[in-house]
Amino acid sequence: MAHIHNVLDTDLRFKIDPITRAIRNESARKTTLMKEDHNSERFTFELPRFIEGHDMTLCNSVEVHYLNTSNADKKDFKKGRYTVDDLKVDANDPEKVVFSWLVSSNATSLTGSLSFRVRFKCVDGESVTYAWNTAIHTGISVSDGINADETFAVDYVDIIEQWKLIAKREITDDVNAGVSEWAEIESGKIRGEMTAFSASWNDALEVERKRIDGFVALPEGATTNDAELQDIRIGADGVTYGSAGTSVRAQIECLRKDIRGLIVDGQPSLNVFAHWVNGGVTSGAVTPYMGNRIATDNILRFDRDIILSISNGFRMGIHLLDENGAFLLDSGWRTSEYYIPQNSNFRIVISRVSELSEVADIAEFSSALSIQTDSSAQIRDIINFINSIDETIALEQFPGDQPFNQVVYMDIRKGEFELTPSFYCTVNLGYTDGTEKHISDGVLANETFTFTVDRPIKYIRCFAQSVPLNIHLRAVNRISKIEDDITVLKQPPRNKRWLTSAHRGFVDSALKENCLAAYYNAYLNGADMIETDARLSSDGVLIVNHDPTVTGINSIGETVTYTVAETTSSDICDLILSSDDKWGVQRVPTLEQVLNLAYHTGLIVNIDIKNGMNSAEAVADLVLKCGMRGKVIYALNGSGMTGINAILAKDPEARFIDSASHFMKTVANFAERGKRCFAYTSDISAATVNAIREGGCMVALISLSASNFETAIAYHPDMCEYLHVSDFRKIEDAYFDSLKLY
């Protein structure tokens, strides 16, 4: 008689990261399924309800795409998809959505691994209006069991022999039995006492342990499959060990010693990496004639952030270099610490603070220098890289294409990779700017094809004639994926008294104002704050754009101009503002995207509300949603106390900015103006600055550049706002250098 299976999930949930797209298993126990499990295990997932402003509950098509691959034969696999029918808002947290996957036997039919990803779509008829995919999760294994038919339940069987066959296959495909003879143990019938069965099973485990521990070196010229063990006994150091286990353990210990040699209490020894000579450094090159100094004869580079420290009585200078070794920046003499970001090229010079005529002693001088760093991030990068890049992936049909066009979506910036297909295919790369490049006319089955990614891609497309296709993708150079393709020479923030504000971000020749990269570039160059402009689109979304109209390239390559108030946010945000190899494709951002960037970088945001106070409450609501309470300065544009009261009702920790002429008239009776109100002016004069201070407001000097900065800073302003084309980092560095503080 049929009955209903109510399978509940009592384990911790799988959590989906909206930024990395990774699926994280929160339960350490839920990593294994048994072969041929069917509708007996339910996986529950959770993710934020809103991703980049999109409400995920609106997705009317949610599917789990899975691949069950055999350990015995990587070409043997089962793939399928599960249609989710229970997507809903979390009852305990309205900001999250949850759903589940009831795992069927199609996903557990092969002993090996189970990998999967989730695809969310909004479908209108035959048109897909929205699609969002997770990364592939590979952390589930499918284990074998004992499959017994009715004859097995009645007759005597050799349980130990049965277990031996299973254990052999789980250990390796190539290892055959190397023992003289297996003991014949009669188990009795399966219906016998469970204790008897457990005892037999434990006996079998003990026999197998002794078998594994008993493996020894084989004679020279052995031809059995067990000869594989002789190879594993030869370590990477060339030493031949007595057994496979001893070999593995010894080499792991060698690796530990190597790491200890480089890292002592989190501090790598610089002498491992540096070669010191007598002399100095001038414009990046070693000058041997400076006998009272020592310098590094080789160019140094670390794959993580470091802080160099120099002991009392010595000083150090750092010369930062480009990738070709050409001089970029001189730190000047430092007597305490200096921060160097990951993947920077540099040389070091050391001398005494006094007695500059003394001949330098390399051992003494170099021992005055120490290095601080956190190696845990590097180790996590290595582990994540191995887990995510060296894997076999099942390709899916490219949307809207023929069955022989198959695709895998990958988020790869740059680097060298190896691709090994399961069937003959050609290969294309799809870039993030919408273009596609043909890179191979044909790769044979199981042959390796090496290719280079020189700019960000979003998918790899393969052409195989109507055949299910797997590819094995491996990164040749780990560092190429981990390193950021934007090298920034950033020092630690100085404890200065004024806020450095970047007007519409910080742009260069290939970067437009008011885009996310311009704001991120401002952060990288030391800005405390960014100024941005918010406007409402026709569908009520806050868009970042200064003017009432915006010009860019649309999805079909046309240059168009839209009026923001008359155009939907989707059309506006689809416009490409700029595209280059350094910054990638830059589009018109929403205010929510800018606030999210500020949340993660610690930037303060000055929001100029272009629609007036009509949209001030909507702006304040968005500020609170993005976790930016107390980190936003609202531009009032003459609305005075009316605007202040409306915003304070939503964001009690808000601060405000307006022109000096407006503020002097409108906030004279506002008791908290001294800690909440910035009065801005481009008139850098004693009369204007004194009037602002006498009015009880903070001083914000705007439109600064190299030509007027020193005049402005002499009035000790509370905020300095720079034109978006001004290199404020260089301006402020030059000012500090002129003070001769070190």
C-alpha cells in the first residue's frame, strides 16, 4: 500500500554566499550519502532574500543541477536536475529565503562524488528575464554498502571477502590484494544476532589494518599492480622510505619544517628572501659606493600584505618598483614601520640614524629589520584554490543554442589553465564585456589543452557533437588567480584631523566618474569619503548619476542618452560607461551598490540627493538597509531644518552638508550643528572660514587640487574635498613629506 514520505531536514543548512556564489556546508556531519539512497535525505539551503536589489522570492524557476561521478571510472557519471517546489521566506528571518532538495537515487546511483549547483530564474512564458547561478559545490561523497539479495540473506557468505572487495576499490583502483590468503570466516545468516555481525565486521577491519600495515618494499622489477606502492615510497626529497605510510608522514613533517623555517610566530624571516650587499638604492637601482648602508641586491615580492619594522638606532628606505623593475615610488627614510601590499615589487636600504660615516655591517644591519604578516589568509587561498579550480565539471547546454553547444560558467580573472575534455570538442571563451573568442579548433578526448586568460571571463563554451561532455579544469599558476590584477601601493591610514573626500570618485584616462571602480579607486588611494549623486529612475530605483541625463553604450552596441527620470533602472544600469583591461566593464551603478561598497571598505558617503527632499526618506531607508547608519553625510541643498528633521526621523546618527550661505541662515538654532553640519565653500579665505566657525559649523573646503591644497590646509579644515581628477594621494603625501616628520 502506498504511503507518503515526510522527510525532514534536522541538520544545519547549506548557506549560499551572494558575493562569491559559494555553497557552504554548515554541518560537518552531512558530507556522506549512501549509494542508492532515494528520497530519504533532504538538503536545506538559505540565502539572502535580496541580492543586488533583486527579491529572490520572485524567482519562479529554481533548479538544483547535480552530477554523480564514479570513483572507479571518471567517465561514468549520472547527471540530472531537481525542481525546487518550496522556495519561501524564512519564518525566523524575513531577510532570508530557504528551500530544500529531496535527493533521489539518480543522484546516488554511483559510488564516488556528488557535486551540484543551484540555478534561480524568473521566467515569463518562454523568455528568461533573470538568471542567477551559484558556484559548484563538491563536498558530498557517495559511499558503497553491502547489497544483499534474498539468497544472501539465507545462505552462508564470506563477509570478509565481501568487505575486502569494497575496501580495495575505496583505497585505489590499481591496488590488488598483496597478502597470501584471506581467512575463511563463516558469518552465519544475516538474520542472526546483530552482535555476531558486529564482531565479524570488527574482525574484518582488524585483518585489513594488518594487511595495510604489512605492506613492504617489493623486489626490483615487480610487475604486479602493488608495484605502485614502491613509487610512493620515494619522497620528493629523493629519499626512499621503508613503507608508503612512512614516506607520506616524513614528507608532511618536512613540509612543516619548511613552513616553520619561513614563519616564526607569524613572521617570515626576511633573510630567506633577501640577498644583502653593501651599498644603497637610488631610483630603484643598487649603488655599491654607499659604504655606510646595505641594500637588497634582489627585487623582493610577497604574495600577501606585509609590514616592515626597523629597530631603534636604524632607519630604512623602501623603493617600490613596477613589474619590470622600473622605479615608481620612494618611501623616504622610515624609523618605525612601513606597509607594503601583496604582490608589490620593492628593494630595501638600511643605515644608522647617526654615525653615517661608519662602514655598514651586513649581519648587524639586516638583523635590525623584521617583518609582520598573517599567513593564514595565504593558506586559505591555497585550499580554496585547490577545491575550486582542480575539478571535473559537467557542462550544460548553452541557453538558446543547439544541443552540441555546451557551457560552464566560471568567474576567472586571469591566469594559465589546462583543460582536458572527455570527448573531442572545440573551445571558446566568453568575456565579461559580452564578446567571445575562439581559442581552439579541436581538442581530442582525454588530451590536455593549455590556454591563457588575459582578462575576466564569465564562461567557457565547448562544441561537442550531441555528446554529454565533462571537462577537467586545472590552474597552472595558483598565484595568477589569487593576486589582484590592480596593484596598489597603499600605506596605512595616517591619523590626520581632516576627512579626505573624493568628488565622484577618483578617475584616470580610462575610468569614468560616478562608477563603482572610481569609488573603489578612491578608497585604494587613501580617501576617507566619497561624494556621490542620487536620482530616481522611472521605476523608483535610486540611480547614481550627476546629470538628469546619462550617456553610454547599450546592449546592442549603440551610444544612447537616457533621461534618468523617464527610464527604467534596468535600462540605465545596462549602459556601459567604460571598458578597459585594468578596470573591466563599468556600468551605471545603483545607490545600493555604492553603499554596499562603502560598507565593505569603511568609506563614508556624502549623498547629494538630486530629487530634493521628496526622496530623502527613501535614501535614508536604503542607508539603514545597507548597514550604513552613522556613516552617511546627507547634502541638504537648501532644505535646512525641514530636511534635517525628516532625515533624523529615519537615521538618528545622520550628518549633513550644505553650502556655507545656506547653512548660516538655516541652522543657526540647531544645537548639534557643531558635530553634525559641514558648511562647504570653494572660497579659501580667512574671512569665509572664520564665518563658518563663528556660525558653529564644521569647515569643508571643496574643489581642491595641487595648486590650492597648501593654502587650504593652513586653515585647518574638517574636510578636504578634491576634484575627481586630482591625485589627492600624491598631494597629501607631498605635504607630509614636506613636514619632515621622520
